[in-house]
Amino acid sequence: MRTPFPRGAFNNPIIGVVSETLHYRECLVKVLKDQMGLAALDLGGGGPDSIRRLTHDRPNLALVDLRPAYLEPFIRHAHADLPSLLLIAVGVREEERDLLALFEAGTAGFVPLGSSLGDVFGAIRAALRGELHCPPQIVAALARRLAEIGRKRHPGAAHVTPREEQVMRFLGEGMTNKEIATLLSVEASTIKNHVHSILQKLSIGKRSEIATAGGAGSGPRIVRLRPHARG
């Protein structure tokens, strides 16, 4: 008897199976076809031939059951060749470092070592729905990893006042401190202090870099501080 299977975004998903054990591959392909009503393919034992089959047959999802030494390199290679392919690592140890490495390589989900066939089905369903099938502690580890990446990309927000924002705009137009001071009716020393403050907040060393530091590139994000409206 077939188990009802929600297709999600995939009308007729094709599932590939990669494993070093021929008997395991054949049995899993048969179960996917007979019990879940899915199109399933035997994609070989994980060598270069499996990569060629993946690129030729282009399944929507691949179950990958390989020894630890071969699992991450295979997933990384497959993900590089087929970025849209959903890759599920099967029979993996629930160690945070190993799992994070698999996710960074391109894994869309995993089935822990010693899991049941029902767990494999659950991982397939979750991946095809665009969900992540993994324990809460791994979700927490992924959140910490993303936060770490975010800190490296954006070391800190630069709080620029409205007046400093004005000065930045005029500097971007190539104006000198004296010209800006005349335009704003302040002393040149005041503009010099603003420039010094901006350089510190944006963690840059040259005034020529100020014009581009707040853009969409690699510079720090600018948070503009607006005064509260008076009642």
C-alpha cells in the first residue's frame, strides 16, 4: 500500500539514491517507488560516475549515504554542479562540527545514523517542502554560525548624526572643509571635528573613503539618527 506523499513545489519529484552498498541502493529505490509512488533512480556508489549520473538525470533530490571521508566532498561537488539539487545526507553522526560542515557544503537535510525508514521519508518530505529536517540543537548551532558570519561581515553599525550625514554628502561632492563650513555657516574646525568623528565611526582612515563607506558595498552599515519630533 502506498503512503500518500505531499509534493509541495514539485509535481512529480524524482529521487536519486547514492550509496556504496548496492543492495541498500536497490532496496531503497524499490521502496521509494512501491511505497511512496515516487520516481526513483539508482545513481551509483558515490564516485565520479555518480556525479555524471546526477548531471545527466537531474533528480530533484538525492539521498547520499557514504562514509564520512567521502560524504562531504561528494555533497560539495554535487552542490557546485547542481545548486538547485536537494541533497540529504543519510546515516550521519549527530556531531555539531560534522553537521555544520555538511550544511556549509550544500546539504538540505540529514538522516542520523540508526534512523528508521520512516525518518528517511520524513527528511524527503521536509526537503521537498523547503523545510529543514534536523534536531533543535543543530538548528541552534546553525543560528550561532549565521550570527558569527554576520558579525564578520558587519563588525558594527556606524551611528551617523544628521549633521555628519550632511558633511558626508558634501565630501562626496568633492568639497573642502572650508567650503562646507561656509555653506553650513560654521567654523572650519567644526567640520574638521565632524570628519574625524565620521572616520572613527566608519572605521576608515582616509576622508576620500567616506563617500563610499555607507553604500551597498563592503563598508559598515550606516544607521541615521533622527531627532524626535517636538510636540
